[in-house]
Amino acid sequence: MKFQDLRLLSCNVLSRAVLACACVTPSSLAFAQAESTPSASTLPPATWIDPVSAAAEIMPLAAQSLLLDVVRSGERYVVVGARGNVLLSEDGRAWRQSAVPTRTTFTAVAAVDAQVWAVGHDGVIAHSADGGSHWELQRNDPWKAPAASNDAAHDPHQGAPLLGVLFTDIHRGYAVGAYSLALKTTDGGTTWQTLTVAKPKPVADTAGDDANAAKNDRGDKQTFSRDELTLGQEATPHFNAITRTGSGALFIVGERGSAFRSRDEGANWQRLQMPYDGSMFGVIGYEADHVLAFGLRGHVYESTDLGEHWTRLHTGTQLSLMGGTALPDGGSAIVGANGIVLVRMRGSQALKSYVDEPAGIIAAVVPTANGRLLIAGENGVNLFQPQ
């Protein structure tokens, strides 16, 4: 197994891309498109349905299926998840499924008033102009095999899943995903341009790699260089989430403690390294330059100067944290594995731990008008009341 493949498996086991297909199945690795997008040689054409172009099925138990993100659009909640499922509700209790022109798994959703965007596997971006009732595909980029093994023109981002989305107004938005894929739109998603966030490292001496390859029959590289084994040095880390602070700055968190910030709407980016070298799966933006990042093994870090200095928050858990949302006065709600829910009603308070039953993996959370939390995950969507 090559380093890129091992990095993919070891550092993103708990990422939304894995959650999106029942957490641990091979097809859940959207990056391994040979699994999620079978070729005609592996399955009979009559039995395989292209998930990108096939409409989502209307399913009576969709509200109990794997759901990965939730957002409020006007007076309505919009939840997205596996197989292109999109659910709508005004009260968080009664849900109806929306007709969507794709079965590709959605991993994240964002809304500005009635305008809603959902992103997911195969580089798919879908848009709704009426709060999720009707949808159109704005972008898709499924993986295709390169013409040759040395095809220099092949885009390494092709087929990469999108894992996070942010819109600052109805025109300007951002989407991020695997292998440092970052996109920007200034026309509401009609067109998307690629952003260079993580700059590639200089090409290193490959003599040692050639020697390693000569030692095995298959020619695969079986050992890693010292640089490859150093945490935080990966050139193209997966981007898991993006947020915007009150100062207008953008902040991305990702694999192996990597973080990136921009103060000019994404034109230029500065790379940072979190105090913890594990992956961060989510980030919340507050007023000024205040951000809160969370992720692997219960780690939560807070910064009031856009990542120059960090304070670790006590969580009392080693469970990985997958989703979060801001509450008033610097408060936050963070959710994750085994049904864990961490809540602080104000920024000055400590995080208090709860467990939602049944205790599955929770991927996303949003506050409701009556003080409850609407949570979504592997057991579907439901309301949770912190005590």
C-alpha cells in the first residue's frame, strides 16, 4: 500500500466521508473511487446505477437513515445525508423527503435565507433556491481512470469528495474536501474556481524511492521517508471544514493538525499547525478572530487571534468529535462518537458532557428556537434537550 493510500485510511477513518457510507465499509471511502464508482468490467451494466446522475429514491425511513449535516434555512430545517437524501422540517419532528436529482452522498450543507447548497461525494454540489424543496446540480466531478499510468494531464482532485461548505452571502461561497481540494464561487455556484490553499512541497530526491521499489516484485513503495512519517508535514492534507469569523477571515481545518487562514476572501492562505497533530473535523467561527476547532480523540482548541495562540478545552472524553455549532455569547454545542454531546451555554463556561440515546455516531448539530438541539447522524435525526 502506498503512503497516500495509507494516509487516507489512517487519518480519515472518522471523517464525514467515512461516515457517509455506514462508517467503515469500503465504499464509504469516497477517495477510493474504484469502490464507490464501479466500472463496467466489475459489474454488469444492467445492475449498476450511476449515483451522480440517478435521482434519489423516496424512502419512508429516510429520517432514520445515515444523515451527515443539518442547517436552518429561514423557518425550515434542512438535513442531508447518504444516497442523496434531503429532509425538510419546520419543527424538527415531522420530516418529509425532498426530490433530488442525484444519489451521491451529501456530507455538508449551507444556507443563506432560502438559498441552500449541499456538497458531497464525486465532487457534487447541488443547489436549491426555495429552502430545499427543489434541487439542481451545479457541479459534479466523478473519478475517471487516467488515459495512461503517466498521464500528466490527469487531475489528482478528480473524484475527491467535498466535506465542507460555506456561503457568506447568496453569491460568494466556498467548498473544501479531500486532497486539499478548495473551490470558490462568486455567482451563487453557477461556476466554481479552484483555490490554491496548500502549496505543494518542492520535489525531493527520489533515488531512495527507486531503491525501495527495486526490492519488491510489484514495484510498489513499501517504506516511508522520514518526511512522510513526520506529522503535520503532508503537502496536501484533506480539508474537513471551513468557517468565517466576524472579522471576515476564513479558516480551514483538516488532517494531521493542519489549519489554514485567509484575510482576503481566499486569495492568499497561510498554513498553521494545531497544537495537536491529529485531525480536526470541524471548526466554529465567532466574532472578531475567535475560532474553536475540534476533532480526533476528544480534542477541542480555542483561539481568539485566528490561530496564533490556542487554548485546549477540557472535554473529559477521548471520543472523536464530528460536528459543532455556535450558541449565543460564545457558547457551543459539539457532537461526536458514541452519542456524545458537549455543550457550553456561554463562552465563559466549561463544556458539559451528555450522551444521546441510542448512542450512535452524531455528525452534526444545530440549535432550535426553543433551546433544544437538532442532531443528525448514523441513527437519523432527532431533538436533544440539554439539562
